[in-house]
Amino acid sequence: MRHAVILAGGSGTRLWPASRRARPKQLIALSSTGDALVTTAVRIGADLAGDRVTIVTAASQAAATREVVPGISLIEEPFGRNTAAAIGLAAAKLVLEDPDAVLAVMPADQHVTNRSGLVHALDVALRAAEQTDAIATIGIAPTRAETGFGYLELAGPATLDTVMPVVRFVEKPDLATAERYVSSGRYLWNAGIFCARAQRLLAELEVHLPATAAAVREIAKHPELAAARYEALASISIDHAVMEKAARVVTVPASVGWDDIGSWAALPAVRGSDASGNTIAGEAIVLEGTGNIVMTDDAIVAMVGVSDFVVVKSGDAVLVIPKDRAQDVRLVIAALEARGLTKFV
Amino acid sequence: MRHAVILAGGSGTRLWPASRRARPKQLIALSSTGDALVTTAVRIGADLAGDRVTIVTAASQAAATREVVPGISLIEEPFGRNTAAAIGLAAAKLVLEDPDAVLAVMPADQHVTNRSGLVHALDVALRAAEQTDAIATIGIAPTRAETGFGYLELAGPATLDTVMPVVRFVEKPDLATAERYVSSGRYLWNAGIFCARAQRLLAELEVHLPATAAAVREIAKHPELAAARYEALASISIDHAVMEKAARVVTVPASVGWDDIGSWAALPAVRGSDASGNTIAGEAIVLEGTGNIVMTDDAIVAMVGVSDFVVVKSGDAVLVIPKDRAQDVRLVIAALEARGLTKFV
């Protein structure tokens, strides 16, 4: 049977203050539909697998996750140990109930414009996993020379919605390399979305990460052991642990308006802009300014003569930062922690 | 007997959003002592006149004013009609109880660094009013070529804390004129602070503004007539109505750290700055930035790479504006009113 596995373990601070440790990015409504990103991921999962949708999340975020997507099966990690452990645990749990489980794995915090397009690509990938026991990733046709993502290298030009062998996983490139990748037509964004049989994933883990394989099988049978076993697990991504080493890794190239929301600067791609070139979520008055990103929950934001700024009011915090410094929200998090103001993180 | 009359009728929007129509500038704590400006004014009044302190305010602000300075005698105007009407009404009321009342009149929203210095200057001015029936203003020795104030012209250089004749009241000058005024030593800021016998003020009003004089005397006896009579009163300042035309107008030059707080840009003069050159009231983290003015009530404000900005979080509103545009908060007020968002004003 098909199962959707949604990874929702983000640390939640890149979109501070809307996103917090206890209420990370995937649980907040960034799009104009008012839906949280995780809700969109669950819908995609349900399109593929009906009610067989499982979210893997940190225990500290479980209550907030249940609040946003009630009734969805949750696997709680005592704390994050990167994707190899999270996916391994999901595979080990699901295979106990359904030895023939085939998984569609995806992050909870992705943004997708063309949801049905992604469902179609995942359907092609699931069939590859079912019929050939491949590990079938979704490769996103790049729309810019992004240096923040890893890439999948193909032997030749990508053809959308077809199964193609992956030659190589490549790390985040520098800008010149990224530009070369994009113009070549042979490189796709690695979006962290893939399909595989649970048995195959566990078998790969047993080869490449045997301690993790043993631990997740044990925890799947005895969840009360999670707290004791998790600490010792290697914190490693499924890409590094398995994908880069495994045979029969294929990809389904897709062009579905997929994007990561890595910082506030990405919000216009999700929500669009108004006639003045400002992206506004919530009540705001922006006079004599353009290129601003404004998000506010329960206060009106008023700006005069300000351009290319990010202004976010959320709960007990206000962020003001130039758009080209949006990545430096991390400096705020560091300062809050250094000053013992962790209640705001 | 001496009486202090504090004028608290400001429209309250220049320091939006901390200041609102219903809770104007004089009722909020701008200084680091946590005291509202009106509290400081009442202290000065009490230093001069004991418990004979009266605040004149708009009926719409009366409840908020009582909250801040409980127990102080209030005269409520149905709405603002500028200072001639407000002072006339106070004089008419006080003279009913005390025919020999001598008034020390001052605005509620002034900032004074050297309070006892101002009390001393006012004491000199009160004696001039008591002994010579003069109208005795306080003339503030200018510390900059301010174009936002009117000036008092003297015949010769000012001598602090002495009674000197005023040659002329002059309107807000342009910058070149203001610079000439300041370098001459013969011009003082008109701070709107003066002392006079109530009978003298009423006599001047009877000459120069007879309808107002008759109305305030009538309202003083029959407060229930205020709503009906106020609408027809001329909206004119005491300077234009009386000071510029009256004989025996003198001034007591004072250098007491007096200032108006005309916009957020003036806050550093009131509160000082920290080692990074930022003026911060409330909880804030300002990284890689200087010259900012930050005021927040119940949310932390975080800024990275921002300099010379005003950021204010107060109640249900957030303001972000470059410091050199601080006067343009009025554009926000206009936009809020144009969009029917008067609840935020």
C-alpha cells in the first residue's frame, strides 16, 4: 500500500518571529489561502495515499502540529536527528503494519504552486518504486541559479514526468557552478521528495547506517525506548546516508512551482505583490515605499518612505530588517539566546 | 492666591502610535522615569501653587487624564478651541472662587530637564504678575535654530531669571532667520508658559476677544452651557488674541532644558542614547545599527543592519519610518482616516 510520510522537524527560526521553535515554519499560514504549509503537504499525501498519511515531528512540536492538522497519524521523535533517522523510524513503523508499504516522503515546509502537478510526478515516482524497487526522487526543474539547494545530475537533458537515472547527487554549489547547472539542462533541484519501498529503505540503512537501522526497528516495536536510543543516533541526512551510495536511484523531473521558503525574502514568491510592489499579509499602510515584505498578526503596521524592508509583527515580537539581510534573522536568534531571552525564540 | 493651569488639549497624533487621540502625548510615559509628561507638569504646578492645580482638557480625554493624575481638578472643554478659549475658561472659573487668583499657565506636554530651574523662573514671573499686574512669560534660551517655535524678541541680550520687557512676539521663522535669532542673543523661544492675574487675562479678552470673554464667564457659572456655547468660539491662540496686543508683557529668560517633543526624532533629547547611539524604550535588540529610536510596550523589537530609523510598537499598531521623515507620521494619520481606520488614530 502507498503511504505518505511528511517530515516536520524544522528548527523553526528562519522565519522568526512568525516561526518559533515551538511553532515552526510549517505550522504557520504563509500563503494567502490561510493554510499552513503542513496542511498543503497533508493534502498532497492524501491525494496519493488516502488516510495513510504520517507526520514525523519532534515531540516538542507534536501538540502544535496536532492543532493544525488534527487526526493525522504522528510519529514523535524525542528530538531531531536529521532525516536518515526520521525516515528510518517511519519506515520501520509502517513496515510492521504493512510489509509492502511504499513511501512517498516529503518535507512539511515546502511551497508548491501546482499541487496536482506534484501529485502527478509523485504518482510516476511511486510506480517506479513499486514496479522496479527504485528509490525515485522528484527533481525540480530549476528556475534560478539557487545556491541554497543540492542538485541531481542527469546524463542528458531532463524530460518532465518521466523516470530518469540519477548520475550523481551534488552539494550546494557556488553561484558560478549553479549558473552552469541551470544552463546545462542536466541538473535538477533536490527538493527532498522521494518514493521508495519501506523494505528497500531499511535494507539500505542496514548496509550504510546499521546502528540507526537497528535502533529504529527496536523503537518501532517499543516506542518507550525512543528517549534512550535517540541520543546515540548519527545526525545525518538520508541523502548522505543512503541516496548518494545506493543503486537504482532515479528521478522524475517536475516543473510544479516548487520552492523552499528559506527566508522572509522568499515570501513574494508565495504570496505575490500588490500594485505598489509590496507583499503584505495582515493590516498595513505602506506609503512612499516599494519592495517591502510586511506580515502582521494583530497590529496594524504603518510605514512611510521605507523600501525593500522586511517588517514582521507576530505575537510578542517585531522584526525590522532590510530585505537583503533577511538571512541574518539568525543573528537575532543568537542574540536572544546569548541574552537569556529564549522565551522569544 | 497662586494657581497652576495646565493646558492638556493636544490632538495627540504627532507621536503616533504611542500617542492617540484618546490618549495623547502628555498622558504617555516618554521619559525614562516612567512618568507621563502631564505628571511632571502637575509637579511643577504643585511646587508653585500647592493643591491649586487645574488641568484644562477635552472631555474626550478627561477619563484618561484622571487615570494618569488622579485627584487633580479638571476643566473639561466639549472640544478644543485653541488656547485663548481654554485659558479664558480657566481664568473665569478660578476668579469666581478667588478674585485675586494669579495663574501660572503651562502646556501639559513639555519636557523639562531642570524642573526646579523652571519653578524658580516661574516664581520670578509670578511675582511680576502679582506686583506689577504684568503678563510675564517664560522665555527659553534657545539651544538650536529651531523653526518649529515662535520667538520672543528683547531689546537687548537676555539675562537669565530676570524680568525683561518683550519687544515683539515673532512667528515661526525660516532657518536663516532662526539662525540669526539664536546668534543675536536677543531672541527666546516662546514656550507657551506665562503668569498673569486672572482678572487681567479676562480684561484683555474683553478688549480683544469680547465674545469669548462673555462666553467663558457664562460657562464658568453655568457649565451645562459649555456644549452650546463652545461651537461658536473663535479658535485662536492666546498669543494671537492677547499677548501680541497687550501692554506690560514681560519675560523671564530661563535655561532649564526645556523642549517640545514635536516628533519621535526628539526622543533622544528626552531619554538619551545607549553606547551604540540608539535610543531604546522597552525590550529591543538592535544589531549593526545606530541612531535608531525604538519604543515598544509589550513586544520585543529586533533589528539588524538598520540605522536612523524610528520603530514604535504601541498597542495595536507598529510604526516604521526613517528618522528624517518622523514628521510624516501625519501622512499615516491621514491615510488611516481616508481608509476609515479611525480606530487606530
